[in-house]
Amino acid sequence: MHSRLAALNEWVASVAALTTPERIHWCDGSEAEDAAFKAAMLADGTLLALNDQTHPGCTLHRSHPGDVARVEHLTFVCTSDRDDAGPNNHWMAPAEGHAKMDALFAGCMKGRTLYVVPYCMGPIDSPLARCGVEITDSPYVVANMRLMTRMGSAALARIEREGSFVRGLHSTGELDPDRRFILHFPEELAIKSYGSGYGGNALLGKKCHALRIASYQARSEGWLAEHMLIVGIENPQGQTHYIAAAFPSACGKTNLAMLIPPEGYREKGWKVWTVGDDICWMRPGADGRLYAINPEAGYFGVAPGTSTATNSNALAMLDRDAIFTNVGLTAENTPWWEGLPGRPAWDWQGREHDPAHGPAAHPNARFTVSAKQCPSYSPKAEDPQGVPISAIVFGGRRAGLVPLVFEARDWTHGVLIGAGMASETTAAATGAVGVVRRDPMAMKPFCGYNFADYFAHWLSFGAKSDTLPKVFHVNWFRKGSDGSFLWPGFGDNLRVLEWMLKRCEGKAGAVETPVGRFPKREEINLDGLKLSEEAQRVLFDYDREGWQAEMASIGEYLAEFGPRLPVALEAERQRVAAALAAEAKQAAA
Ligand code: GTP
Ligand code: SPV
Ligand code: MN
């Protein structure tokens, strides 16, 4: 008995009876506890110590080579009614789901420690924050949860005060992909995950709770739980606007959240304040604006590609007290991944590095680090009321068609742009990489209910407020005829954000097209950039025929949701398609 909350004690006891651990440890989140767990993991090889001179407190974890990313095909939403999960989710009946998982969990912690991990998603005193308890048999998960959430005694105290919490049960099991499932029971606020120790599969506060369960709760409670970064942009006049941006996994959220202003901007006084890099919970305030918190307390970021050139803020926070997973190592025992200078000696599996084996770091290699170590960490990130959002940005990896930036004409159009998003798949989930798929609002893997209802929920905000954020779409990943990226990206993305914020303040013009408002080229500051002739043409290009095909394809996709799809969304799509057709007719005449 370790809690004043009977419901929590009873749940822990019932899980212990099922999983039969050798001992039970209630985590208090203290430094001493963390140090003891790390020492044990260093002793048994779960963690490897890194160079203590250059990377004090840093460790490396090598996962099972078959357990390196999220597994969308093994992720289920278990609602009583199949249609509540929708065609966007794999579904299992709750009773079947529990039976399947409990059979896997039976006796699975024999000889091991069961850790009880109370955590709070969001500032501990925020009315927008929510709590959960993860039971796990993985000390690596505990160490990550301590960095990624507010974990320990303070969270437990809040849980005892509130009396309710999300129940997450996790075991690494045998790491056999045939005995691996991640199940969500949104009606019961419960999660069961078995057979993986990796990231979103195992750190249940993150995707399972803060996105899948939270999105389900948010719908009935009138708020939004989104796969979005939150960043504050301070202009030379000292005003800070907050932007929330939804890009699919490994499509640039961490990098935009920690952006380093490019030359010319820094000198003028532009500053960037990081609030969050992956998840955003937001709800309308009394003034009708959306106020957002980052439910997380750390970053579980993509390592490959992170360098002083692309994201020196990220590198600056990774030289102490970080956990690296599946990166390579140099001969000096420092972490290494593709994009860093120097040479790897060992690859992510601990083999001597041989380019014939592929990259030294796994493409989904990650770092885990406390948000407080980020040089651009915003003091507002701890504000219990959240930050007001001026602009919502959608974006994905699109080699063709989609220009650098365009703006929605209004909220409903913005929801259509989000719902019609597509992006090339990445190494963040197992399966093929580089395949374009629809990923509405970057939530395809993370929405805990039927997308048709989710779109209706998004649309419903339009009627509630006239001070909602402006909505934009960006594409940092447009490719030229030689296959290389046309836009420099990273810090230079501030040039595009500057235009957006000017639009929010009514200080920049735009060119109206049926698919949205395009920037006047001279209004995006390209000073000091050496854009190729192709880039200058293509990045701002409006390809009417291409968009006609795109709108038709979006129509086919939305039709998969059947009669549950909000009429207003399809009407908006038809409005855009008709405007494109009218324009084409006029051009032909
Ligand atoms: P998740 O944590 O999986 O949700 O991903 P994320 O959206 O935070 O992605 P992240 O910022 O970590 O970027 C993933 C990869 O895209 C990294 O290899 C980056 O170097 C690369 N990347 C990020 N921003 C840009 C950009 O503006 N241009 C280009 N070309 N690459 C980028
Ligand atoms: C993502 O895949 O979007 C991530 C990484 O942020 S994981 O936590 O593994 O889901
Ligand atoms: Mn993510």
C-alpha cells in the first residue's frame, strides 16, 4: 500500500497478481532514485556510459534490433462501437482486447521489478494538465518517463487529490514482434502495451496518453490534443507570437521548435522561444483565443541530421544528462550519428562500423533530454494557463506540388487543409519509408477516435470564436529535378514564419488562389539566400492542374469516412474544387 488512493492501490495489486513480479517499486522521481536505477542499468548492460569528460551523465541504450520504432499495424483503439474508432484506426472489441493482453501479461514480470510510475502531463499546477500512472517492468522506461513527464511524488499527490488517472500497463515482454500489441481503451482511460521497449510504444505518457486517450477526452470536453510543436517568435519590437505546428513524425517539429534565427535576423533582435516539440494541448480562453500547453517535460527527438548547422540548440542540450538510443559511437566513446562531424567507430548495434551495414545510427535513433536543458526553453512553458496561439501551421514532406507556404482563407478552409494533409512516411514507424500517405493534422497514427468526428470537432471551434488562429500550410521538403531539397530549411524557415506573423498583424499582402492565399514573392525575405532559378520558380508555384488532381484525391480519401463525415467539410472541398474548375475554364477560353 503506497498511496492514499484506494483505486490506485487496488489496480496495482490486481496488476501484480496478474504479472507476478518479484518486487514492487513506487517511483518518487527523486535524483537518488534515478541514480540508483541508472547504476543498476549500467551494471547489467541496459545502459552504456558515454565519455564522462565530454558527456557527463549521458548514457547509450541499444534496443533490440527488431524494436526500433512505433508499430502502427499493432496499435489498436478498443471502443465498444467499432465506428467510434473509425477507418483511421485498427479496432478490437474491448473484451477481446483485454483478454488478449491479459494472456500476454500473465506471469510476465516473474523475477522482475514492477515499477509504479505516477506522472503529470503538463505543468503540475495547470488546470489543463492531466495525470496518469504507468506500470512497467522496464527501468529504461522509468528513466525516460522521468525526463519526458513530471514524474513522481508531486504527480502522485495530484492524482490522490483528483482521484482519477489514466491507467497504463506496460511490459517489454519477449520483444517478439508476433507478441507485441499496443491497445487503447479510451472509454476506460486505459492503455495496455506489451512486447516493445521503444519510444511511443512504451513511454505511455506520450503518444498513448497525451495523444490517443487525450484526443478522445478533448473531444467531449471541448479542447484539442494535437501532434504539434509550440514555439514563440519574438520580433525586433519585442512582441512574441506563439505558433503551433503539426508535421508528421520526423518531419521537422523539434527543429522548428528550436530554430536558430538565420544571419540578418539574429542581429536585428529576432528570438525563438521553445515551448514544446511534439504535443500540444489547447483550449479556448475567455477571450476566445486558443491557449496551449506542452504536456511533456522533455524531448524524445530524432538524432540523425541534428548538427550545429541545422540545430545548435539541440546539440547544446545533449552534452549532459541525456539518454541516447540507437546512435553510433566514436572511438572517443561519444555519441555519433549521420550529420555530425567526425567518424563513427561503432554502429547502433554495437558492431564495428562498416558502411556496408548501413548508417552508423539507426534512422530513428533518438535522444531523451529534459526540456529545461534547451537553451531556447521558454519561461512561458511552465505557465499553467498556457500561451495564446496566433497561428496554426500544417505541413508535411512533399517532393512535388505543394509550395513553400500558403494561407487558409478562414477556419473551415483551414480544417480542410489540415484534413487533406499528406506526407512521405519516415523511419519513425516501421514499414516503408518515402511513401506519400494522407496524414490529417499529422494525427493519422495518434487520433484516438473516428477522424470523421475529429474533423467535426475541429470545425466546431469556428462557430465558438472569432479570434481563432490563422491557419497556414508549409512544405520545407520540395525537391528539384535533381532530387535535392529546393529550400534550405531549418533556421531559414523563420523567413516564412515572419510572413505568417505579418499576415496575422495585417501587415503583408497575399495572392488569392482557389487553394489558398500565396505570398507575394517580394514579401518573403530571401536576402542572403542563394536560391536556384528552379527553387525561385517552384517554391512559390501554383500548379492548377496538380491541385485539381489533389482535391479529387482528397475527396476520395474523405469519402472513406462515409456518412459520418461532416457535410461542411465535403462542401468546403467542393467549393475549392469548383473554384479550380471555373478558373481552368476561364484560362482555356
Ligand atoms: P517526431 O519526433 O518523430 O514527431 O519528429 P519531428 O517532427 O520533431 O522531426 P524532427 O524535427 O526531429 O526532424 C526529423 C528530420 O527532418 C531530421 O533528420 C531533421 O534534420 C530533418 N529536418 C527538420 N527540419 C528540416 C527542414 O526544414 N528541412 C529539411 N530538409 N530537413 C529538416
Ligand atoms: C513520433 O513518432 O511521432 C515520435 C516518436 O514523436 S515516438 O515517441 O516513438 O512515437
Ligand atoms: Mn511525434
